[in-house]
Amino acid sequence: MTISSKWYGLDLSEDQVEVLDWLRTFCDKEIRPVGAKYHKLEETPWDIIKKAAECEIYSLDFFTQLFADQSGLTAALAIEELFRADAGIALAIFGTGLPAAAILANGTGEQIGEWLPKCLAQPRNRNWPPSARLSPMRARTSAACAPPRSTTKKQTPGP
């Protein structure tokens, strides 16, 4: 299901629509089919966390991009989309954001540099296209990741 720019009465930017479409596709393929299994077995969904890391959903860069949005809405939308799929798995993915926030708020530069990367998986693919405005989501290549639809227009050099 494609998300429109009029989402529950909110006017979303192209980037926000893209993030939601991409996360919804990931949730439909990877989280919803196995959520009940993990609840029944009471196990940590390591394979889903690994897939989220491969897709850079579980990464410092993704969290940074979400919370850097000046509207403040993109992070809430992304978190809502994952929790809508399965709260337990979403908490396993976003749970490390709590200590990361404490480190960012209270750590020295040295402490942040040492400990923040340990809280989250490190992205493997840093070859993002220059057109990626919100985040590197247009560069997904893993089979576990569904690339978002392309909404970004090519930018031409100015005068």
C-alpha cells in the first residue's frame, strides 16, 4: 500500500512519504510475517535486527537522519510505522536509541566517539547518491531491503 502525501490529515513531504513507503515495505516483508512467532517463543528477533542493520534501519546514520528533520515529524512517523508492524520487534530495533540519546546529551566528544557507535550497528554502504536528501535510503541493495520509490528529481547545477 502506497502512502499518500495526505496521511491521516498531515501534509507530508516527499521524503517523509518515501521513508514511510520504504519502512512499510520492509515491515510487510520482514516483520509482520514473523512477529507472532517471536512473541510465542519469547526470543529476541536477531535475524530481523540483522536485516534492519543491513538495510540501515538499525544504524546510527538512520537515527541521526530521522532526528535531524527540522519538522520533528519524520522520526515519529518512522517509529510509528515500525511499531504498527510489531511493537516487540520495533522496540528491539529502536531500543538502543535510549542509551544513544543519553550519550549524546551528556557525553564528551571523546565519549560520544567511543560509545555511540557501540550502541548501534554501523552501516556498510556509504556510497550514497548525491540526490539523497533525507537519508541514504535510495541506495539500498540488500535482498532484505525493499528500495523506496524514487521521488527525488535530479538536481542541475545552478548558474
